[in-house]
Amino acid sequence: MANVLIVAEQFGGAVRKATLHAISAGREVARRTGGTLHLAVLGKGIGPVAEELSGYGAEVHAADAAVLEHPLAEAHAPVLVELARAVQASHVGAAATAFGKDLLPRVAALLEAGMATEVLGFGGEGAEVTFRRPMWAGNVLAEVALATPVKVFTVRATEFPAAAKEGKGAVTAAKVSVDAGALRTRYAGFKEVKSARPELTEARIVVAGGRGTKGDFKPVEALADELNAAVGASRAAVDAGWVPNDWQVGQTGKVVAPELYVAAGISGAIQHLAGMKGSKVIVAVNKDPDAPIFQLADYGLVADLFKALPELAEKLKKSR
Amino acid sequence: MPLKILVTAKRVEDPESKIKVKPDGAGIVTDGVNYKMNPFDEIAVEEALRLKERHGGEVIVASIGGEKSATEIRAALAMGADRGILVRHDGPLDPVVVSALLAKVFELEKPDLVILGKQSIDDDQNQAGQYLAARLGLGQATFASKIESLESEAEQKKEPGVKLAADGKSVAVVREVDGGVETLEVSLPAVVTTDLRLNKPRFASLPGIMKAKKKELKELAAAALGVDLAPKVVVKKLSEPPSRKGGVKVQDVEELWKKLHDEAKVV
Ligand SMILES: Cc1cc2nc3c(=O)[nH]c(=O)nc-3n(C[C@@H](O)[C@H](O)[C@H](O)COP(=O)(O)OP(=O)(O)OC[C@H]3O[C@@H](n4cnc5c(N)ncnc54)[C@H](O)[C@@H]3O)c2cc1C
Ligand SMILES: Cc1cc2nc3c(=O)[nH]c(=O)nc-3n(C[C@H](O)[C@H](O)[C@H](O)COP(=O)(O)OP(=O)(O)OC[C@H]3O[C@@H](n4cnc5c(N)ncnc54)[C@H](O)[C@@H]3O)c2cc1C
């Protein structure tokens, strides 16, 4: 029992990109334990998604049932528990998305397993895998061991490469013995935040705005569009209701690591830095020369964002 | 229908404090560090109080930890919670153990609703609520938020974001998930964990602080609850991440563009 089970995430008939990073992590753990990698995907009408996932060379266990149509942890968890036992998994993992963070602890509890959240990398020797993870908003790195037969983890997507396709795995139907009538949770709707821009956690460039925008995100969005970038925000901007919660970058929001991160009107609180300090190049535009963000920005510009961002967007347009 | 609500108040390092790792990597430097209630738990307490104000009932606040954790319970009582339970345990904890102990408290109190924070800002594990729901066989609604913003009229009126159904048998919870917000209905008893946008927690008033001193605070010994107290999540070593050095200040947009284009080559 040293196999690895990675739980894939699908949305609207497609595999979420974060899953590909979790597959990389799964391959690494399987190499260490000498076990086999298995993939699980749950939902309704997920045949094509399972087929797509089989291109990563591992056996895909597809749990296809009406009761799994929506991502209810209460319905998904028992299916994964049964599957983890059936494939003799010693490690069960997923990407640290909202879906993974909601579901995996419930799976862990039912498997009487310890769990590590937002894993950045693996340590230890041979089959004794330890987990490197952030604490205190990323101010501390901890190496943790899980002292249970089964070990559960979620990984931070930005810390693992997206898996490349290799080989062809079989697709098998996973057993679903969930009584829909006995569920204590009911799905009652989803309000999607639609965006034509790249996904925040996947974008090559992120332009983020904070309280300094005073609620006017137009310059931030215009620069983002010029750069084909995603838009991010500080908690202050989200709390004020200026932008969707989905845009929050930080300890308790999304973690991003783009090639370029532009922080405009963001002071640089540690909780914000926790979500973007892995970016390759950081630009800060802030009118306060003493703003803490300048202590880590590669390029700092002391300026009014309402002047500087449009100027930069114009410059980019002209230079193309 | 009156609601009996159990909320948790974990003692954590103040999020404003500077965290340093001890040279031997066995812990963090605690000298000069202030402690307070986990910010997500303040949101949980606030939500419980609003539900009680709307529907009647009782708010019980529990914390697991050493005797100092009584401070965080008192802080919740000062906000308006009715009574407290301190589960005394002086060693390392993990979400496995915490949830097992909270399950015992649940069995003793039989609340209609348990509200926890989505994560503690020290360990950032984001697990305890989900473990608790699984242990108790209850439905879970994690990352509770609301449709209205924190600047909205509903928030000013201190309306609860968690909505009790007319029949009093379930709650509707709006959740922050990837790509939008989702609504779940969960049968009571249920477990809810709070996200940031659920509410703005109130400050304790002076009379509230005075009253809190007289409220009941019961102590239970963790060792007497029949729970395996050996942590399963074993922290082997702490270290500080490589720090990132600041770069240069540029004079104007022209120079910024040149740096990005010619030096960093990202645009
Ligand atoms: C130096 C150091 C060493 C440590 N060593 C170990 C170790 O060896 N083994 C180990 O297992 N752990 C260890 N811990 C961590 C342990 O103390 C954590 O508090 C524990 O893992 C709980 O996880 P969490 O608070 O991140 O849970 P989360 O799942 O993030 O918490 C979510 C919610 O659960 C509730 N909650 C959590 N804990 C409590 C509580 N005590 N009382 C009331 N409510 C609570 C709160 O509402 C919180 O918002 C160590 C910590 C430090 C700082
Ligand atoms: C439990 C907890 C969790 C948290 N989680 C997160 C998180 O995940 N993400 C997050 O971001 N925060 C988080 N925070 C909040 C964090 O501590 C800060 O409060 C927040 O990041 C501040 O946002 P800000 O930088 O936009 O606002 P401020 O700190 O108010 O900074 C605004 C900045 O804009 C500048 N400015 C104003 N006008 C202009 C202008 N015209 N042009 C240029 N600059 C201008 C000002 O000089 C200032 O530096 C959390 C806090 C807690 C307690």
C-alpha cells in the first residue's frame, strides 16, 4: 500500500489547470514510495474529462453519477475514501484550490489520516516523505511529517510544474455508493464571475490594485488588458466591494507567481506579500515612498497610479 | 427558532507581529509577540452573535489550549457570547486532535450550529472545520461569505450572512470558491467555517468587558475526554524562507518601461 491517488478537479467539462500541477506532485511522491499513481475524477457526465486525464499515463478512476454533479464535499468524500482504500493509497493529494481545501480535509478525517495543506515541496528520505509548507503567512517554512498510515496533502500549484502528457492510462468506473436522499448538504446555486482575462493563478502577468485605487479599477484593468494580464487585488479592495472576492491575492486569497506582478496602490502588508512574493519580477507603483512594498519590489515607482498606469499602458501600446 | 451555537476562539500570534524562527528551528521567538483571537474566529463569533440577535438562543465559545487561552474566550464573552469552555491542553495540537476534542464538546453541548474560522493564521492549515464535520457526520459549508459587500447596508444593519430557513431546519450559506460564489443549504446541525467577507466583527464595549468577567467559563481537561492526544501532524523543523531583496526605484514611467523591456525582458 504505497500508491498515490491524486484527485482531479473539473469545471464545466474541462480539467482545471491546477490539477496538472498536482499530477506532477503525485508523480514525485509515487517515485519516492515506489508506488503507482492513480487519478480520480468525480462529477456527472465526465467521460470526456476522464479521457483527457488518461493522457497522463495513470489509471483514471471516474466516479460518474448524478449525486456528484456539484462539488459537495459531503457527497464526494466517501467516494474518494472507498477509492483510496481500493487502490491501496498511502498518499492522497489534490491542488490547494477552494475545491481541494474544502474536500481533502474531509477525506483525511474519514481515512483517519493527518494532512498537510498548501505543500510547497517534499523532503525526507526514500519512501519517508515529509512535507514543506508555509505557516504564519509564509513568514515561516515548516517541514512536517504525518504520523498516520495514510497521508493527505494539497499542493500549491505555483510550486510544481504542470505535468506533461505521457503514455495512456486506463479509464475505469469508480464505485459510487452515496445515498442522495441522506445528504445533509444541498447545492443551491452558483454565481460565476465571468472574465475574458487569463485566470489569475495561471497568468504570465498580473496587475493588481489596492485601496489606493479608491474604488476606480479602470487604470488597473486597462493596463492589464494592454499586457494580456490577469487582474488581482488586495483584501482592502475586495472588502470594500470594489472587485470580486476571486481577485484577492494573499495569505487568505490566491497565491500567484507570475513573471511580472504590478502592485498599484497596494501598501505591501505581509498578508498580501504572502500571495505574490514568488513572482519573478515585482513592480510597485505607490505615491508613498515609504510604503513597505518598495522593500521587495524589483522596480519601484513613487507616483500617482492614476497618472503612471495610463502612461505605462500608452508606452506599451506605442512600442508594439 | 432559537439557535444554540458553538464557536471557536483560538489563541494565535497577532497578525501584525513580526514572526522570527528560533535559531534551532524548534519554534518561533515568542518574546515581545502579542497574542489575540484568530481573526477568522472573531468573524465566527460575530456571525453567531448576529444569528442569536435575530433568532434568539445561546452562543457558547470554546478554545483548546493552555490557561492563557482563557483570554481569547473572555474576549469573545466581551463581544457578547454567553459562556465559555476551555479545553485545557498544554502540548502541541493539530487539526486531527483539535477536531476530536471539539467533537467531544459537541456531544456534551449538542449545538444546532458550529462556526469556526476557515483557517488559523499561525498554522494556516484550513482543516479543523472539515475534520469536525466528517467526524460528526454533518454537512459542511466552508469559506462562508455573503453576497453583499462589507460596505453594504445589510452589513451596516448587522444582518447575518448565514440565513436560517423559515422552518428552522437548515441554513443557507454563500461560499467563496474559485470562479465565483456558491450557495449551499445545510441541514442543522451543521458546521460552517468563516471567510473574510462574512462580516466586520464588533469591538467589545467597556460594559461588555465588565460583564464578561462574570460569565461562566468552564474548564475541561483534554486528557479526561477519551481522545488520542498525540499529534499526527508532526512539525519537524521550522526555518525562515529566503528573503527577497528590494531592487531599485525608477524615476518615471519611461525608465520603468526601459527596465521591464531591456533589463527584465518581461514586456
Ligand atoms: C512551534 C510550533 C510547533 C508545533 N508543533 C506541532 C507538532 O509537533 N505537532 C502538531 O500537531 N502541531 C504542532 N503545532 C501546531 C498546532 O499547535 C496547531 O495549532 C494545530 O496544528 C491546529 O491547526 P490550525 O490551527 O492551523 O487549524 P486550522 O484548521 O487552520 O483551524 C481552523 C479553525 O479551527 C479552530 N481551531 C483550531 N485550533 C483551535 C484551538 N486550539 N482552539 C479552538 N479552536 C481551534 C479555529 O476556529 C480555527 O479558525 C506547532 C505549532 C508551532 C507554532
Ligand atoms: C487574517 C487576515 C488575513 C488577511 N489576508 C489578506 C490577503 O489575503 N490579501 C491581502 O491583500 N490582504 C490581506 N489582509 C489585509 C492586509 O493586512 C492589509 O490590510 C491589506 O493588504 C491592505 O490593502 P492595501 O495595500 O490595498 O491598502 P492600504 O494598506 O491602505 O494601502 C493603500 C496604498 O495605496 C497607496 N496609494 C493611495 N493613493 C494612491 C495613488 N493615487 N497612487 C498610488 N498609490 C496610492 C498608499 O500610499 C498606500 O500605500 C489580511 C489581514 C488579516 C488580519
